[in-house]
Amino acid sequence: MADNAVVIGDVKMGRDCSIWFSTVLRGDVNSIRIGNGVNIQDGSVLHTLYEKSTIEIGDHVSVGHNVTIHGATIKNYALVGMGSTILDHAVVGEGAIVAAGSLVLSNTVIEPDRRTRRYARYGHRAGKHLGRSPRQVHQESRSGAGQGAEPEDCTQLSDVFRLVQIKGDKAPQKGRAIKGCHSITFTALSLLSLFTFLKVYHTHYLIRCTGVAGHIIACIHA
């Protein structure tokens, strides 16, 4: 789970799940249940209705960036594309693909092995039949057809991030980067000031030693 992800309330997750940056799982008013091998990517929000709707996500589900799931059910091997919104009591069937930018209305049922068209609203039954098994659709999503990352890929990435954090090789924070820039600027200005001081001191020394002739020589030298 990313450092700035937020998990609140009645939330239970299975094995090998990854919760990415700026993701919010709010089980404060009702429950959220997530199966095994699920990845919920950056900026997604999961929430429910008080005493009315819950979230149930099956195994090996991939939820893309900036997705909103509100009190819906997502079955095994489904893929929810980036920027999609799935509202209360909607059901995304096993192996179904919700295209990026989709709005799935309340009580909609997307049947198994179906793929929605992007940038559209969906009523009580949605999607175009693919004639493929859930596992076939799941494998096809590896080529980017579902506008989201493969669950296994996200699992591997989460392992990499975990190792990096254990070794302490975290990416530099913004404050550290700004501090480094300030240090470089201060060093450059210090060197410039020292060079100017030495040049003026040298000119002044020539004038004191040789009078008018030294002043002329100093001007030519400068």
C-alpha cells in the first residue's frame, strides 16, 4: 500500500493486493470487501451508502487510475478503465471490461464477458457480447484493450516499490530538491563575490604602489 493511500473503517482485503498513491478506501458508513490479487490504482475512490450499499470486489480485478466505485459489485477478472464511475448497486460481471471514461449508472448489470464502449452512459444492461471466457478476456487485457494495467504487473511493481522503500532509496521529496537548488545558487553567488573582491583588491593594490601610472595600468588590466 502506498504511503499516502487512505483506508478507513470496515475494509478487508485478500492476498497480493496493491493500493496505489492517493487512493481512498472509505468503509466508514458500510463495508468494503476486496479479494485476492486486486490492484486499485492512483487516485481512485471507493465509498458506499449508509445502510444501503456495499462494495464487493472479486479476485484479480484491475481498477485503473482515478476510478470512482460507489457501492457497486465487481466480479472476478473484471477490468475498470481509467476515469470510470460505477454507481450504487451496479454489477460488473466476471471478465467484463469497463472502458476508460465510462459512467455506469445505479442498478446497471454488465453481464460476464462484456465490454462497454467508452464515453457513454449505461442503463440496466450494457455492453457488447465478446463471446470469450473471462480468462480469455483477462489475458487480452494484457495488450491494453481494457485501458488499464494487468493485475500481475501491478503486483510486481508493488514488490519493487516495497524493496526500494526497505533499502531507503526513496525518490527525493520536493523540499529536498528545492533545498539542493538553493545550495547550488548560494555556492555560485559566493564564488562570483569572491572573484569580484579579488579583482577590486588587485586593482587597488596597483594604484597604491605605482600612483598615476599604476592607475592607468590597472584600468588596462581590468
